[in-house]
Amino acid sequence: MDKSKRPFLKSKRSFRRRLPPIQSGDRIDYRNMSLISRFISEQGKILSRRVNRLTLKQQRLITIAIKQARILSLLPFLNNEKQFERKESIARTTGLRTRTRNRTRNRTRTRNN
């Protein structure tokens, strides 16, 4: 049978093996910023184990190292660019909250009178 007449067979894909994220010589430590920064998202969140492709023990050690680095101010808790956007959105919502409070106050005043 000709290869062009086999519609249901899948084509072979090349399998590319990826290197593990942590080499055997790497030390998981709060001072090793080049290693730690690979496991943090742009927003400053710790990436999950599935995304990192780490073992459970490695993920625990990375999480502890990231938290220690944050406490010692080696890493920010949040990305600075996102903080400015969040402050603007908080200002918008606080204005809405005061409006709703005023409405409820006005309703109670009209009921009492």
C-alpha cells in the first residue's frame, strides 16, 4: 500500500528530551538567585511542580528557599509593575463602595422618617 493512501496513520514526531531544571551540582539555597528566579512567574508567584518538572522534595526545597529570600528582601513578594496597576483598581472600587454605602444610608433615613 502506498504511504499517501494511509489517512489514519499518524506521522512520526521527533522526540526531544529536555534537560532537568535542576542539575546534580546545583545547590537549592536562598542565596542562589539564578536558580530561584527560574521557578518564579512574572507576577512573582511560585510556579507549580507540574510546570517546573521537579520532584516533590526539590519543589519543597525551592519553595522554602524562595520564601526565605523574600523574607530577607532578596526577592520581592510582588512584581512592582503589577502593584501600580492594582493600586489604580483599588481606588476605583473604593469609590464604588462609598456610593453603595451612601445608598443604603439614604434608604434607612427615608424609612425612619
